[in-house]
Amino acid sequence: MKSIKKFKTINQVSTILKLPQHVLRFWENKFIQLKPLKLSGNRRYYRDIDVELIIYIKNLLHEDCITIKGVQKIFKNLTINQILKNKNPVLKKKNILVENKDLKEPTTNKINSDNKKILKEILIDLRKIKNSM
């Protein structure tokens, strides 16, 4: 069996990711792919791949504002490796309209041709996601 030192406890993961432990337990019930190793006393031990998945779930829920049901649809019946391998590029794209954070005026009124192309790509990707649900 693998060394326990390669695993992180729920307390360690909770501290690292700044998430309450009850949220991690709740996500285990909602996402079938998230299955930490449980040993004596029902203590949870998370692999690095589990932590990666938790980070991805956290980003989808908190940064991309996707609902739990939406994330479940994205994950479908995929394995944890398939999910992490094929992270949706649409969900990774950040605010592309702000070119310089130091500007006092919003730059959203000036959309250059590069930003238009990126926005069109995002729109196409969003339509694909919508049609697949």
C-alpha cells in the first residue's frame, strides 16, 4: 500500500484551499468522481489528483458561477482523469476585456479585433455546451 505521507487529510486540504471541511464532505456526496481514501475511523485521505479535482470544482462553482447541477452535467459520468485532462477551455478564460488593470476608465467600450475574435470563440463554445446539456 502507498505511504500515508503521500496523502493529505481533510484538515490539510481544508486549510490549503480555504474551504470548510463540511463543504468537502458535501462535495463528496454531489460529485461521484471525488472519492478520498477512507481508512480506520473513517478518516479521509486525499490524493493529489483529488485535490486537483477539488480546486477545479471550486473554480467552477466560485469563479465561473456554475451551479452544482451544472458542474455535474459537465462531469457527467467521466472519470477523474478524463475531467482533469479535458478541462473546458471556456471555463478557464478570464476577463479578456480588461487589458490594463491600472486604467481608471473601463476598457469595455473599446473592443479591439483580437478581443472580438476571443469573444466569438467563447460564444461558439458556450453554444456547444448549451447544446450538449
